[in-house]
Amino acid sequence: MLRQTLKLAKPARLFSTSVVARNAKTPTKEFKTAKNLSEVHDKYDLVGPGAKKGEVPTDLEQATGLERFELLGKLEGVEVFENKPLDASRKGTLQHPIVVDSYDPYRYIGCTGSPAGSHIVMWLKPSVDKVARCWECGSVYKLNYLGTEDPHKHDH
């Protein structure tokens, strides 16, 4: 009776196919520890060496990813992230939006109005496909995509 009420799920693939997929050799990338910005070529170079045995690691020794990239930049006196404020001298329109650079297909920005500080911060998310308009002052922001890949292609 129970068997009649339950529908048994069909496997997505055969067991033999799963074994072949599991045993397939995937090339592994070697992690390296970049000691300065010129040694950084991809994300695998941004792994810290970790602490020596019996010692507490420094921030630079244990940092990985973007944090390590930022710390390496600070050691060389380079600001790796753009921290300057957006153009608040004018209000963006659909014909002449305020352009925001991004390496990602979207970016979060905070609008405080024009002139700056005329309203509380409104967080907006312009993307490659559409502009963002502040619902408080009406200013329009457009994304200038600087990335190297197609922003619509996702490999997951």
C-alpha cells in the first residue's frame, strides 16, 4: 500500500556514469603566495602563507582573497579599491545618467541627492541591463561594466 502512494524518484544518471565522473581527473590549480602586487595574476595567488608553528599570524600572513589584495596594495601605497564619491554636482537623467564603473554586472550605490546630503542615503542597484533611479530625488545611475567576461554567462 505504501509503495503505491509514494512515487520513487528516478536517478539523474546511472551509477556507472557517476563513478566515471567521480574518478575523472580534474586539473588542480597550484596556490601561490604573492608577496607584492606584481606577483598577483589570479585568485590563486591571493592565499597567505599562514602562521609559523607556535606563533600568532599577522593580518598579512592569514589574509586571503580580496583582503590580501587590499593589504598588498596598502604596503605599496596603492589604493586598490575606488573610494571616491560619485558625482553629486548634478542630478542624473535618463538622457545623461551618472555613470558608475564596476567589474561586476551590478553594483550597490548610495544616493544622497543633489546637492549632496539633501536626503538620507537611498541604496540602489544599477545593473548591466537596467539603470537605477533614486525614488527620493529621481537621479538616474547607469553601470559602466569593465569586466572581461560576458556578464550574462554564469558557469554554475
